Amino acid sequence: MSAKSFPRFSLITLGLILALIPLLSHATTPPHSSNQKTSPFGFLNHLQGCHKGDKVKGIHELKTQANDDDFDELLESAVKTYQQNYHLKATGTLDAETVSKMMMPRCGVADIINGTNSMQSGKKNNHHRKGSFHAVSHYSFFQNAPKWPTSKYHLTYSSFDGTGGTIAHAFVRTDGRFHYDADEPWSVGATPGAYDLETVALHEIGHLLGLGHSSVQGAIMESVISQGVTKGLHADDIAGIKALYNV
């Protein structure tokens, strides 16, 4: 694909986004000013301050391979990885800042897929060869597509879990589908207390095109999003698409 084809590619992507909005507008819900539901990530509040060696009820909810409540070395390592991904101090402890970030609403596509951590891909390979091109890994196509169950009752970040928590997720590459969580408050534009449909669509289309999550703050491919904001493409997102499609 030539560099001249990129503007056309961008218009096609924009067209897809604009086409989605009218179809979904009937499902747009107003912000909820009362009767706020508890976040599905609320259990993390109880775990704030936990560190390696602790045994606290609820720790098992952070684990995918075990059902015990021991804060072991593997969990400490996972917490450190999370902290590095989100530019936090890598203490391995569930401190207040880490718990606050973990509780933010987010995309259901995992940050680490099939052992590949796309979030720490900003560091280029130290072994350079003359003339070689080093694309960071969140510019790389997923090797295997995540598979979502047909039921709304999934596990971990792949779930739709009511208000807050996971707000959308995407299949990748050739599948072409992404899902919004209908329990969330949605709007078109920056509306207090609601998520912008277009911003979330742009993020999920990034996954459909092959992008993973980015650790670059401000990028549309950040995994977390706040209510009442809109976002567009960041230089990092554009560089990722150019690297993927050789434009």
C-alpha cells in the first residue's frame, strides 16, 4: 500500500464511524444523576494497601490461575507489570494510586494477549541492525483473536458487567465486530456522566484494524476512558496504523 493511499484509508475509517452512530443512536441513554450502581471493580477498594505476604479475602478476584487469597510473588509481579504499563511507581503494592487506576472504566480487550504485553511496547529493541525497522508491539497484529462468549456473563475484563467496569470490547481483524455495554450511559459528544459513542467506537475500530492497547497517554488506544470527554487520533495511533499497513 502506498503512502498516498493513507488519506483514503482514513476517510474509509471515518465513514465506518459515522455510519455506526445513527444505527446506535436509538440506544443512546442519558446520564444517570441518581441511583448510581456500584462499580464492578469496587472490590478493589477493600484490597488497597495489600502487598506480598498478605492473605486478604478477595485477592483471588485478581487472579486467573488460582482461587486462593494469598498475595504471592506471581501477583506482585503482575501488579508491577500493571503499574509499569500505566506509568505508576512499580512497587508491587496495591497502593491508592494503583487501585484508583484499576477502577477506571475500560475496554474489555486485555492489555496482555497470548503472553504479549502491548502496553510496554514503547521501548524499542536494543539490538539494532542497520536498515532494520523496529515497530513497537502494539503496532503488531494480534496472533490470535480474543474470543468472547455469547453470554453477557464473561470473566475478567472481557465481560459486560453492568454500569462501570468494562464498557466495550472488540473482536479483531477479519471478524469486524465490536460491542458496547448497553448498561452504560452513552451520548454523542462530551456529556457529563456519559461516554462518547464516537470516542469509544474509534478505540474499538483500532482493535478491528489490528492495534493493541497503548501506554501513550492521550492516545485513542489507551485502555481506560473517563465520562464526559471526547478523544481523537493521537500521533501514536497514526504511527501505529502506518506501521501496520506500510503506508
